[in-house]
Amino acid sequence: MKLLFDTVSYNCSKLVTKTYSTSFSLATKMLSQSIRMDIYNIYGFVRFADEIVDSFHDYNKEDLFNKFSDDLELALKDKISLNPILNAFQYTFHKYDLDKTLVDAFMHSMRMDLHKTQYLTQEEFKAYIYGSADVVGLMCLKVFVKGDQNKYDALKDSAMSLGSAFQKVNFLRDLKADFNDLNRSYFPKVDLKNLCEDSKLDIINDIEMDFAKGLDGIKKLPIEAKFGVFIAYRYYRQLLKKLKKTPALQIKNTRIRVSNPKKIELLMRSYVKYQLNLM
């Protein structure tokens, strides 16, 4: 009977992915079916943790996060949880022998969002990025290489760079929500009240360097993962392109999006590039 419960748990993670992120869901659909379920399972877990600290304003977030954290520890220890999202994640965690320090680093960064609102130094910023994004990329990488430690070690740095790029793009396009609604300021030494073009371009140049390193790794991924990750890369590059064209002061008063028709166009163009090995 547990097999049926595991199927329900997986379907819950898949539903979470489709509901919260159409772009990530589209990219995940481009992965081989052999690894797709496990990426849904990872996304469901990180999304729920992030949702607690970002959205549940009418509740005691710290209590909810502590409960989620305790349930996570029990799920990993007992290899089962009545929380279907955690049950799905523990399955993938054990299947690929994911490094527990990655999970701990992620939870630490999420916990920081409960209280910390400003990152004053590059060291603080990098530590947060590592826990909130890089480690998620590393967990996914372990799935992409199907647990092969040698391949994982060879691609680890590029996976972290890609995770950093995705997160920094999110920060830049979500300036309005993060600053006005959550009172958070992630980028060190950047005055978000008076964001200038030079500061914006410094951020974008940093992201572009991360993207360049990330693309090198994408080209070396196994065939089962390469196209799906390339789609995610192309989507975020499009977001960055739009952010680059948007005046700095306008960025903090709006949220840049890629329309669904544009996503379909990106998918088709990316497929052509992929088939012609023009990545």
C-alpha cells in the first residue's frame, strides 16, 4: 500500500511545481522521464520551505518553519512522512544519497529570511546564495548524473554558478515585492530606494558571468538532462535581457515577466539550437 501513497506524494510534488512555476514546470517536462519525478520532488520541498517564509504573513512563520524542519528531519530518518511533499523528497534524498549538508544549508538560508532583511557584505550575500540556490542546483545535479560522483564533482562548480544566476535574476526582477512587501534587500551596497543604472549594470554583469560558467556545464550534462536545463537557462537569459532593457527605477516598481507565447517561442528556438548543437 505504501507504493500507492508514494505515487500520491509524487503527484503532489508535480502539482506544486505546475501550480507555482509554469516556467520550471515546462523545463522539467523536457527532462527524461527517468529523472523527471525526482526533480519534481526536490522542487516541491524547496518551494514549501520558501512559501512559509515568504507568504504566510497571518501566521507565526517561525513556528510553522520549525514544525516543517522537525518533520523534514523525521522524514529523512524514518524514510516516510505523512506530509506527502516531504515523503516524496525523502525518497529522492535516499535514492541518490544526497548530501545532508546541502539540505541543512538550504534550510539555514530559508530560516535567515524569517528575520534577516539586509545583506551588507559580499560574504553574507554569497553565503545566502549558496544556501538558497547553489545547493538546490547541486541536489538536482546529483539526479541529472544519476548519482555518479565523478560526473557530479566535474560539474559541481558550473551547477553552482547556474543556481546563483537563476537566484540573482529572481532577486532583480522581484525587487518590488522583496523590498516593499518583505522589507528585504539582498544586493550589498545597493540603494534600492534610488537604484541607478550603474548599480543595475554591475548586478547584470555579475549574473552574465555566472551564466557563462553555467552554460559550460550544461553542455556536459547527460542527454537525459541537457535539453531541460538548457530550456531553464534560456528562459532566465530572456528575463535578464528584459531586465537589462528596463530602466533601473522602473525595475523596482514592476515585475518583469516572459509571456506564455514567448515561452513557447523560446522552447522551439531552443530545440533547434539543441538539435544543431548551437548551444
